[in-house]
Amino acid sequence: MTSAQIDEGKDDRPAARADSTGPVGEGYQRTLGARQIQMIAIGGAIGTGLFLGAGKAIAKAGPSLILAYAVAGLVIFLIMRALGELLMYRPVSGSFSEYAREFVGPFAGFATGWTYWLFWVVTGITEVTAAAQYMTFWFDIPPWTSALLFTVILYGVNLISVKLFGELEFWFSMVKVTAIVGMILICAGILTLGFSDAGETASVTHLWADGGFFPHGIKGTLMTLQIVMFAFLAVELVGVTAGESKDPRTVLPKAINTVPWRIAVFYVGALVMILSVVPWSVFRPEVSPFVAAFEEMGLGIGAGIVNFVVLTAALSSCNSGMYSTGRMLRDLSLNGQGPKLFTRLTRSGTPLVGTTFSAALMLVGVWINYQWPGDAFTYVVSFATISGMWAWIMILVCQIRYRRLADRGLLPRSDFRAPGAPFTSFCALAFIAVVVVMMGIDPSTRISLYCAPLWAALLGVSYLVLRARAPEGGAFAKARPGAGGAALAKDGKRKTPTGN
């Protein structure tokens, strides 16, 4: 049954879809408006992977990187539409683990929740560390002081209210969007008017004249897929906001449907313009393509502009990490798969203990990174990428199972059905499998595949221990699809269904 059925005492029909307010008594305040949700969705698709990581990808694939981003962007859209179908069936905070628990099983929910939490903790550590390093571009201050200051500020923002988090994320995203749009307009002006140092040589023929569109062959393009997919990590964050959106059934579909044009403009469009103005062979793996393009144009302020933008992108990612980790820990705790103290909320509806615990780990991680900046930390960071993709895999698997039950009339149909599903969902899973294979072939990313089994083993042992201590038929019992996970009482505890 859904939570609505439990509250109404009805058990003689297929589960009714939860209303736009989400589960009863979930405890969160729905204060995120359409403007903030839209920018969170946009910002989730734009990060340091584009501003910094694209340089390495260009060196590997040349102009064909444009095609890689276009194809990967289509797959991301399929993943987001699959998530959208699930969100319209039941919009809840902590959606990934909730759906995994309902449609796959209690261990899947347990593993997904803790893995997504770990992804954001590690990401937060790396991003706040990077932000501290970016500050040294302007100020001669110890990086640890900037890292501490940023962590404390973002922690405070996330505890005050979700509305303040959304407002800060709105402006972080605005900076990134403005930077990319500005770069596109400058490049368009150079191509049409011929100004700047690059004006005489700028031409769209650079896309195929300097060694061809595939200068390193198809293999070179395939080897960039993991870099490309990593750049899109966090686009699914909009799903975590479902429980705190003012009108999720209206806002979330609009945000998800903007994914194609966001990728077309901010990734494909930006790369087409940059690679038309500057030949791909000029770019170096260790240099941001945006910085390199500004240098070729003779615009000396480019380095400072890009440094400010990547600083914003890093802080945006850390801000999102603090937001999502607190929600994920609370969802696990409400389902008996985490410490009960993580269920506590502040008066403003933010998960106090979960956010504090995650922020503390981020500070410890920053300290470890400064003390021992060796291979061990690099291995942990590499694992963050594969753990982030696990959320995508579970979204697709849950959508496939949900669609099968909905088509049989056992569950209500979503108002926002993924086009071409389940065929398109299987295609997206196949694409992710190809990316994983490419990660195994590339020595620089292979280590993340070695870390995954270790994390899986730790999760497995933890799950068995917790299940052995749990009462029979409790949180670790297999959920019936359509049960909606169980309703929330006003005190934040889960109600247990009494009927079918």
C-alpha cells in the first residue's frame, strides 16, 4: 500500500499514488520554488568536469568529444526521465534508496542510500579542498583556513533552512551559466566579426581539418566516455529535492525536460564554439580549455574569470553534498537502516545530526588530504565516480520494475512516463556497462573498480549484522512493490502497514 492508503485504512485496491505533498508527516518543509529547482537542475549538469576535465578529454578525442557529450547527454536524459516517472509515482526525499527498497529489496535500498551518501561525502572533501586551492590564485593564505571557512559557512547555510540552500545554489548555478553563455557569445563574435588575436584563424573547419573529426580514432572517443559521464554526476540531485519542492508534480517534470537543451547549450554548444575558435591540438590535458581559449584570444583576464567560476562550481558541489547527505542519512534511519539519532530535524525542517556528521567527516577528509596527499586518497576519490553511477543504475532498474507492474495494473501509472521505456532504460544500462568496461581498460580509472568490491563487502557485512539484530518482519523485511515504503507519523517514525 501507499502511505495514503495506510492513513485512510483502505487496502482493497491497487496502491494510490501519493499526492503532491509527499508522504504524510515526512517532516521536511516544502520551500524550494520553481526558480530554485530549475537552477539546481541546471547546476547539477555543470561542474568542474566541464571547466577543468574537458581539457584531458579534448586531448584524447579531439573534436569527436562533441559527439561523446551528445550521446552521453541523451543517455542522461533517459536516466532523468526514468527518475521523473518514479518521482511522479511517489515524490519523496531520499528517492533513490526509497525506490530501491521498494522495487528491488531492503538490501538494495540499504546499499544505495549508504553508497550515495559516501559519494557526496568524498565529493565534498575533494571539492572543498579544490576550492581552498583556487583561493591561493588571489590570496597568499594557507589552504586549510579556506577549507575550514568554506565548510563552516556551507554547513551553517544548510542548517538554517532549505530555502537558503536553494537560494545559494541558485546563485552558484547562475555564475556557471553566465560564464558559459559569455564564452559562447565571445566565440560567436570572433567567428563572425573576426576580432581578438584568434580572429584571423578562427573557423568551423577546425572541427574536421586538423586530423579529422576522429583524430585518434573511435577508440580515443570511447576512452573519454568515463570522463564525460563523470562530468554529469550530480544531475540526479533534483530527485533528492522532491520531498522539499513546493509543487513537485509541476516543477520536477519541467526541470527534467530541460536536460536536453542544457546539455546541447552548455556542453555541445560550448565545445563547438571553443574548438572552432581554437584548434583542438592547442589544448593541453592539464589546462582548462576555457583558460586555453582565453589565452589564444589574447584576453588576459581569462585565467582569473575561469578561476572564479571553478571556485563557484566547487562550492556548489560541496553545498549540494551537505544537502543530500543529511537527507540520505535520515531516510536510512527512518527505515531502520541507520542510527536513530539521524532522524532529528531542526525547527526549520533540516536534518541536524545527519548534516553535522557528514560535515565533520568532510573536515576530517580535508585534514587527511593535506597531511597525506598520496595515492590512498586518490584511490578513494576514484571510487566516488563509480559510486555515483550506482544511483543511475538503480534508478533505471527501479523504473523498469515499476513500469512492468504499472502496465499490469498492479500500480497506478505515473503522469510523467519515460518515453520508449523500458527499452530505452535497457539501452541506458547497456551504455553504462560500456563506460564501466572503458574504466577497466584505462589504467588511470581502473582502481575505482577495485575499490567497489571492498565497499560492497563492507555493506554486505554491515547489512547482515543489522538484520540479525532487527525484529522479524521489521525494516529489513522485503517490501511489497506499491507499499510506498510505509507512511511517516508526525513524530518522524515509520508506520508499519497492517494490510496488503
